[in-house]
Amino acid sequence: MTLNEPKFTIGIEEEYLLVDKETRGLIVDPPKSLLEECKELLGDQVTNELLRSQIEIGTKVCSNIQEARQEVARLRKSVIEVTGRYNIAPIACSTHPFSQWFEQEHTPKDRYELLTTEMQAAARRMVICGMHVHIGINDDELRIDLMNQAAYFLPHLLALSCSSPFWHGNDTGLKSYRLTIFDALPRTGLPEKFQSYAEYERHIAILINAGVIEDSTKIWWDLRPSAKFPTLEARIMDVCTSIDDAVSLAALLVCIVRMLYRLRLKNQRWRDYNRMLVRENRWRAMRYSFNEGLIDFAKGDIVPFEKLLDELLELTHEDAKLLGCEKEVFNAKDILKRGTSAHRQLEIYESSKAKGDSDDESLKNVVDQLIIETAAGL
């Protein structure tokens, strides 16, 4: 059977934290009318999340990265406009600098009630936000094949997206603390490997038949075949504070997936490394972002991230050109120059402390900057 080339459409979901502009803390109990007003503007493209202090947006299916950027900008802008009427602001970062998880209230929804009942404190601690990027691939077998190979590049994407250095008012020492919270749930982390879509379905069926999960939406891997759409869904990334960073990483992902598809057409594929090795790079990205490099498994050595990114941009250049996203992909180099959101948050905190501000004042300054950056460039 001849495969039709996938359309490589793009869809982006972003989760935001809602903060009180006065206190800069999370809004524990936002007015019901806030979400209602958002829905009047955006319909089903905006939803609540597990916790009432969160809100999620999702683009329509976009044919290219420029359209995806327009969608994310429109959705962010609309949420900012509505929340501003309540003296509330969304911040696109994966943990709040100082608010406490045990003060939050979960959204009264059957799905969330079941989750918190089953997972207990592991779910209640989920005051975290991410960015999910969907790449349109209609063929089930192709989705599984590309998922197996693309997992190698997940740490690279995480390293460029980090936005969660703080937890409960403390510098965690990690650039992406979010994943330490999320990894407490089952069925998270790097995706398993499967020889076929049928094998994947058989494994999911075992869990469903055992009554462990209702459906494959409860598979929360870093990369998965979407349960709702004919897409490959990357879930490893922290939500990017800067829309430029978000768009750049979505563009890089679609180019990686197309590059792997292109190799397949030549009867080639990316080398299959043991997940143990990829997990080590995942940890390095969580801990250091791009600062300390990642392991090049072929060389058996840690390589500076800048060199790895240059190699990746060269590998995907043909794909970026064909998909019309050369500029957006190349912008990943800008992230190395100015740092991720995590780097910038830490810089603001440290400079505030150096000026004599208290811990509380310094953390509030971080929130203020997150509010500004979330709205920038829309």
C-alpha cells in the first residue's frame, strides 16, 4: 500500500495559570462568569482545567505555522482581555513562583472528580501547565512508527521550553520542575515502543478491560497518538511564556516529524536508542535546560546544546523550507541567546534580591514579568 504524504497540520494547546493582579498569587476561586465570557468569545477553543486557577486554549487545525501563530495570538489576547475585567491575568508558565498547591480547588467536573479520587495527592498537586502540539498524520501505522523515532528528540524540545524553576516560593534548582510533579502519575514519561498500531491498541485494551482506564486519553506520555484526533501529540514541553518560543518549538517539532517521514521514504530511519539513554537526556533537560548540553549517544559524550541545535537545524532544513517555516525554526537559536522563561525568571528574582528586595517582593516581580511576557508580541 502506498502512503499518501501527511498534511503535517499543526494544532497547539496552551494551559495558563490565573493570577490576581493585586496579590500576584493564584486565583483560587475565579468567578464563573469569567469562563462564560471567554466562551462567548472563543467557544470550545477555551476550557477549564483540573484546577480552578487554570484555563486552557486550543487552536483550530492550522495548515502552517504562520496560521498557528495567529491563532495562539488571538486566543491569548482574548483571554487577557476577559480576565483583565476581573483584575486577573493569565501567565504562561508551568509552575507558579510562590502559590501553594494545597490552597487550590479543583474544577467540579466528573472527569476531574474521578482523577483526584483515584490519584489523591498526586493529582491535587498538579498546579502545573504545559503546551501540547499536535501534528496531523492520518495513517495509524505511520503515527506509531514516527512516535517510536521522534522520542529521541523530546529532551531537545523540553530543554528549549523550560518555564518552571520555582515551586512554593523556592528555587528548585531545576529549570523544569513541572515534570517532577507530572511524573508522579502513572502512564507518564517517554512513550513505550510498539511494532505496530495493532500492538499499541492491544496494550491499551488490556488496561481498559482491567478497568484501570476508560480510554486512551488516560495515557499521558510525553508523545502519544492522540485519542481524539488523527495526530501525533507532543506533551513534554513546558508552556512557553513567549509566543515566539512557542511558535518556534511547534515549527521545530513539525520539521522533525517530517524529516523522519522523509527518511522513511528512502527506506531509512533514525537510530533506535534504548529509552534508558533518552531518559538520561530528559533528566538533563529538566535539570539544566540547555546549559550543560545533552548526551550524543553515537559519540558517547556530552555535547554543547548549541552544537546539537545546529545539527538539528541542518537535518531539518529541507523540511523547514518545504513547510515554509525556516524563520520560525531558526528562531530557536534566539532562545539560546536570551534564555528560556526559566532563565529569565531566575534572573529577575536574583537581580531583585541583589537590590535588597525581600523574597516575597522578588517573587512578585517575577510574576509581574510573566504577565508582561505572556502578553508580548500578540
